[in-house]
Amino acid sequence: MLRVAIQKSGRLTEESLELMHECGIDFAKSGGKLKALAYNFPVEFLFLRDDDIPEYVADGVADVGIVGENVIAEEHSALQQPVEIIERLGFSRCRLSLAVPRGTPYSSVHDLQGKRIATSFPNILRRFLATHNICAEIHEISGSVEIAPSIGLAEAICDIVSSGSTLLSNGLQEVETVFHSEAVLIARPLSADKQKIVDDLRFRIQSVGRAKHNKYIILNAPSESLPAIIQLLPGIKSPTITPLATSGWNAVHSVVPEDTFWEIIGKLKEAGAKGILVVPIEKMIL
């Protein structure tokens, strides 16, 4: 049985639970229960505070955990046993940024020299300042960091930013990116039987991740356009081409990366593709 730690409430919770369901793992989480057993996979979920997950994994209370990369970076030096990132999960992307009140003159990170900076991530901030030879006074606070400049506690803050709307509503402007973060799967060294379960879980996670970053497309193409269209559609290995009932026409099936989807669709139309259908992929196994 593998014990997996998940944030019990917060920014990562819903997407972590959704990922497990997309991996075909069925379980029930109800009320304030802190544990849930999967019905169809050898996993028990532990619902914990985000900041506690690295320590629980390091101490062996949990075998693996889903946590923000920023939490790992902040807590790493305090852990008694090492944990490692074994999979990047691609959701809950954010950044840890420095911000100052709007209108404050700012030209570079050196403008923070001697300033007071409020943050919930003192270790990450301290390392960032050290790499730039900046000496500043760090005030560690938890929650509502963005209010610190308005109450005179600090001249700047270092906090998690997603859209930037919270900074804007509190009269702050983002000036430096300190750290990029996303949800990650962390683990400690495991026995062979548990490692096998982890490998199976990672295989499922990777299959779901590939599916989210690719689209399955079906199009009709005249035979004379096939060479140009095939050049645009490598697919996983190569496109699938099937002759249609109408002479001289073919159905072409392929997979297109989401990042270049619209660019490729435009080129396909120029090359003679017609009737392009786009189908979401549930799982993608290589």
C-alpha cells in the first residue's frame, strides 16, 4: 500500500484530486476525513497541510506527496531526510515575485539594498538576494503579505503571484521574479514493492499529461495535397491516411501538440485540408 499526501484544502487540492481520478483511481473524500482508501489501486491518501507534506514524506509517514515546488524549495534545508521531485505535474503554475508600491522608483534589484521585505518564503528570498549581493531586512510573516507596505511594516514584499490581480488591488507592482513553481510529485527512497506502485502511478500521470498537451485531428485532403500535409503532421510516428469513397480524397488522422495547434491548423488549410475535426484525447500512451 502506497501512502500519498495531498493538500487537504487550498490552491492544489482540487487539481490534485482531479488528476488522481483522471488516472483511473477511484476513492471517496468526504467531510473532514484526513484519510481515504482507493477502491481500485493500492493507494491510501492522506490529506495534510501543504507546508507539512515535505516533512511527512521525508519522515516516512507518507511515501509520496503532491506539493508546490515553492514549498519544497523553502523547506528543503530543514528536512531531516532528503526528498526528491520525481514528476512535474504541470498544474498550479505560479511564481514567487518581488513587488513594491505602485509609483515607487525602481530600476533594478539593487534598489532593494537596505530595504525591508515582507515574505512567507524567507529561505528562497534570502538565497535570491545573496546571488545578487543584496543586503535587505527580511520580515517573515504568514498570510496577507501584500498588506505589509500599506501598514509600514516593509517597503517591498515577496509573495506568490498567479494572475497579479491581488497585487494590483493592493496598490503593488511586480518588479522581479524570484522563483517559478508548479505542482510536483515528491518521494523518498522506497522499498521495491512500493517503488513498483510509484512507477505505475507515474506512468498513469504521464499518460494523462500527454493527452492534455495534444489534440487528435481528423481532416479530409485531396491526394495531390498529401505530401505537403504529411510534412505538417508528423503524428506520434506518422499520420494515418485512409482513402475516402470519393475518388482522389483521403481522411488523415494525426496528433498535434497544443502549443503549435493554431499555427499548424492554419498551414493545413493553406495546404488544402478540408473538414478539420478536433477531438480531445483522454489518455496518450507511448
